[in-house]
Amino acid sequence: MSESLPKILITNDDGNAAKGLRKLVGLMRTLGDVTLISTDEVMSAKSHSCSIRERIYVRLVRQEEGFTEYRCNGTPVDCVKLGYQKLMPTPPDLVVSGINHGMNAASTVVYSGTIGAVIEACMNGLNAIGYSLHSLDPDADFDHLDAAILEITKKVLKEGLPKGVCLNVNFPKRSEEPMKGIKVCRQADCRWVEYFNDLVDENGEPYYNLDGEFVSDDIKPDTDLWALDHNYVAVVPTCFDWTAHANIEPMKSFEKITV
């Protein structure tokens, strides 16, 4: 690895062959020395899960000047942990996850393996960005994202991010009109309305399959969903501190409970 170039660690939750991942690798290689540690399989909705009792295997796929590629049977969080603790000679200057096939906006971020990896990096003091495209098409067009991804990444490499803050960046899918710009916004307050399908397998054993519908009733101009719906890039500053700080003082009455 070059001593002068930034060290960039890449992972994802869509598996090694995902088109979005390969696009991200190509872009990041123009900015620095890249270490790719991708998941063997699709790890969507794995959130922040990591392997504790399972064996984690890592296989070196490719190594050349400025680029090293590994595959891992673990989760995206496992990939980040292994990257900065074991596989890279020095901690990365930046961790980048994606480009995810499908948005990670609103409440979907809670389930996201893509953002789980970003949060893991952030918790350990590393600058981190998650990139997602609002399209589930495995052959989606990512070419309209190049300029925005490069400029956002370069800004973070140059200026860093506040302590305890990472970026969740979502892009609208390609349309006839160019993207209008970037909106720094909040996560919309939306939800999944879920249900289980009752099914029977080939052996006659009953099982359940989770399904559902995304209900978006908080599409205000300051939200990520509004930005995507209006052809903007949605940039949400995200943190791992889940404390409801505004409620600490109002809930001080709990301290009067006798225990």
C-alpha cells in the first residue's frame, strides 16, 4: 500500500458479485488504496449482527498494487471488525459500505446490514459512509452516482466527520432528469406493516414466511423520503447513541420510584 494515499475499507451486504459493490470499488480505487472484504452471501436485514459462536473464514481473492480483495462467510459487521483489527496493517482512513441495491432510508436503516457495517466503524472511531440506491434491480444503473459519490467521499476524507457520526447516503434511481442536488435531512418516521404467510414445505412441515408493506406517512420536506421522491440525494447524519436525550429531564419522575 502507498504511504501517501488514503486507506479505504469497503464492504457490503449484497454479496461479492453485486453490481453496486463493483461500482463502488471502481470509484474508491481512484481515491486511495482499497481493501475489499465482502460477504460471501446476501446479508440483507442482518443489521448489526456479528458472529460469536460461528467460525469466520476469510479467503484472499486478489492482491495487486493499491487493491486487496477478500471474501468472508460472516456478516458485514464481521467484515469491518476483521478489516481494521486483523487484515489491514493500519486502521483505514475511511470505511465505505454499499452501494446497496435498495434504499436504506427511514426505518429501513434499523434492519440494514449495509448501515450496520457503517455503525460498527463509527463506534470504533472510524469515518464511515453507507451508500444505497433506491432500486432493488440487481442490474440497476449506477452510472449517474459517480460524481456525487466521489465528491461526498473526498469531502469526508479531507474534513472527517464529527465524533460518533457517520453518513447514510441514499440516491434516487436513474430517471430522465438529472439529480437536483443534495439534501442533508433527517430519517423519516415510517414503518413496515408486516404479516406472516402460513406455508408448507416439501416434507409437509408448516413454516412461516415474513412479508409486509412499507408505509410512509412522514414524507415532509426535511426527510430522506421526500428528498428521494423529489430526485435529490438524501444525506442523513447518523449515530449509534440511541438515547432519547430530549426525554431524560421529563422522565426524571422515575427516580422517585422506590426500589
